[in-house]
Amino acid sequence: MDAITIAMIVLIAISAIFVLLGAIGLHRFPDVYTRLHAATKATTFGTIFLAVAVIAHGVYSYTKAGAPDQPAYIVLVAHTIVALIMLLLTNPTGAHAIARAARRSGIEPERAVIDDTREVR
Amino acid sequence: MITFLVLFVSMLLLYLLLVAGSGGGDGLLGQLFSYQEIGAAIVLAILTAAIARAMLGKAKNRVMNNPGKLLKAPFMFIVFLFPFFYAMAEANLDVAYRVITGRIRPGIVRIRPKLKTDLGRTMLANSITLTPGTLTVDIDEKSGDLFIHWINVKDTKTDDERIKAVCGSFPAWARRVVE
Amino acid sequence: MTFGPSEVLLIGAGVLSLGILISLFRILLGPTSADRVVAMDTINTLVVGLMIALGAFYRQVVFIDIAIVYAILSFVTTIFIARYMEQSREKGGSD
Amino acid sequence: MDWSLLYDAIHVVILLGIVAASVLVVRMKDLVSAAVALAAASLLLSLEFFILQAPDVAIAEAAVGAGLTTAIYIFAIKGTRRREEY
């Protein structure tokens, strides 16, 4: 086993652990808001590590490939970076939209010790 | 004019990132871009910026009107990425711990970060959503107060202590980058 | 039998599809419709990750473009459902 | 161990997900929840086209299935009562 395989095993193991924790957290937490914590943070972090593994693979393959194959790996790395940026921009915004919609449609946070939104409306 | 220039540069960079690898030369630099793609990028970026300027110029983003701050903002943003990723890793270990043990003490708190521009508020809200145990629920549009769902509420006395406990140094960073 | 980067990417894709299956149970169980939207948003993120991993596994660039398009379009869906729930002002029903 | 077995396993998991989500669409009484389940089914269908290596169909399915039909269904639900009764 060469170095790139070991590096990718480490990166993908971290990504797999966080993705599975996010999916299990959907079932362990009691209400919408705490589930959003598990869902957005853990899965976004896991997907970032997966994309980093793909980028590492692309850079390594670029140095190994012959001249006619090299542009394909540049395109692979650039497009993975664009997909990662889109994910990082849209994910927290979507989570914020869901949380606001849930609060305004009247879902109370369960087991809450403090709730400042109650005095506003 | 400055809005137009900002849009032009960002659209140009996005297009060039999407067509990287189109050149036919040798080596890394020769393979990156062909001349046709660079020409198409400039024409399309001018068109996009001219169309979108009327829409984006209305927001209360004062950083767009200050050229010195505008040149500094991208560099400050790159410096900001390092504490941000550290806080993000910390957040995920925290969430992992709470998923495994199920030990939570949730609540919704109100904080007043005193940011003036729309861009600064957006950046702060998105950073808070991705970092330790906090999630932005709502915003009071007049005063700029944020309502934050906190997974493990700590008892704090003053407002400053609470801001410190919720989002660390992010308001200072947001002020440094875009205000 | 070989064990290289392609096989590691395939294992990562397998774990992501397991996460999709676990999240589908939340769409089945979720007491309110907000819970179901959260589960759908999680599945969106996981599908984008799966598309990136399998696109690198196939070694074809077109497949990663689909991931970019998909990330933007799924965001539109989430925002649309959230806007509707915000306006409707009634408790999400249980099933 | 043969690695194509894992590839087939991913394929089967996605197909099971499509079937499960489609059954949920029919069984749900709350219309918004049914629309969410339909969006989940169509996004898994897009992933299925992706795995069958048909990128053009996958893009069309992502645009129409995940983006457009959910919006149209939500517009339709706005004109009705939220709960289904029978």
C-alpha cells in the first residue's frame, strides 16, 4: 500500500465517522432544533473531508499521469472545489431557513431551559 | 461603479475556475486556460455584472463604498479561515460527544452583536451556524439582534459574557473583515 | 484483487448510502413536517457527497458537474418548503 | 473479497430507498410531508440515473424532479386544506 492510499483511508474514515454520527443524531435528539445541530454540522464536516480526499487523489493522479491525461485531473480538482464552496454557502443558510420556519410555525423547543423568542411574539 | 468592479472580478474568477484545464500547452501553466476561454470569460463577466448591478447595489453593504477596506477584505477573509476551521472541528467533536452521550440542555437566547452592515450580519450568522453548539434561528431586522438556539446553555450574567460564550471572537472578526 | 484509492472511494460511498438509509427512517417517523424537511436536507448533503465520490471513482468530470447543479437546486427546494411553512402558521400535523 | 459486490450493494440500497420513499408518499396524510417524501424519492431517482452512468438524464431529473415539481406541488397545496381526510 502506497502513501496516497493510507492518506485517503484516514480522510475517508474521519468522513464516515461524522456522516454516521450525523445520521444517528437525527434519531437520538428530541426535537427539530437539536436535530438540525446534528444534521447540518456533522454531515457538512464529513462531506468536506470526503471532498478533501477526492482533491488529494486528483493532485496525486496529476503528478503520476502522462501529458495527454493531465488536464482531466485539473478539471476534476477545480470542479470539486466549486462543489465544496456551493455546499459551504448553501448548507448553513438552509439550516437557518428551516429553523426560522419551524419557530414561526409554532414548534416549541423541547426541554428548553430558556426561550427568549417567547416574549417577542 | 465599485459594485460593478466587485461583481466583475468575482464572476471572472468563478468562470475561470469552471473552465480550468482547457489550455492545450505543456506544463501546469500551459494546461490551465486557453485564450478563447479568457476572452469569453471577460465578455460574460461584463454582461453579468452589468445586469446584476442594479439588484445588488441596493443592500446596506457599506464595505462596497470604501476602496481601501475592499482591497483588504479578501486577505482578512483568508486569515479568518484558520480560527474558523479550528472552531468548526471543535464544534463537530462537541456534537459527536452529545450524540453519543445524549447529554443536552437546550434553549434559545438573544444576543446583540452590534454589527451594522447586512454582509457582516450574514457572515456572523453563517459562522455561528457552523460552530460550537449554536444555531441561528431568527433575526430582528431593525436592531440586528440574533436569536440563537444553544444546545448546552451556560449561565451568564452580562450581555458581553453571553456574546463571548456563544460565538467567541467571531463578531470582532466579522467587523475586521467587512466593516 | 487490488486495494487502491478507487476501492477506498467506493467504501466511502457505501458509508454515505448507509447514512441515506438511516435518514429515510426519520422521514418515516418524524412527528412534524419540519422534522421531515430536516431529514430531506441531510439526504441532499449526503447525495452531493456521494456524487463527488462516485464521480472520482468513475474518473469522469461530467459527474462532478451534476453535483454542483444538484447542490444549488436542492437548496432552492429547501428554501421553498421553508417559506411555505413560515407563512402557513399552523402546527405541523402528526401522521 | 470482490469489490464489485460493494458497488452492487450501494445500487440496491438506493433502489430500496426509492421504493420506501414512494410508499411513504402514498401513505402520508399530511400533504407537505407527502411533498417532502416525493422530493426525497425524486432525488434518489436522480442518484440512480447517476449510478447507471447517464449524466444528461441525471441533470434533467435533478432540475425537474428536485427543483420544479416540489415548487409546483407546494403552490397547489397552498390552494387546499393541509390535511387529507377520508
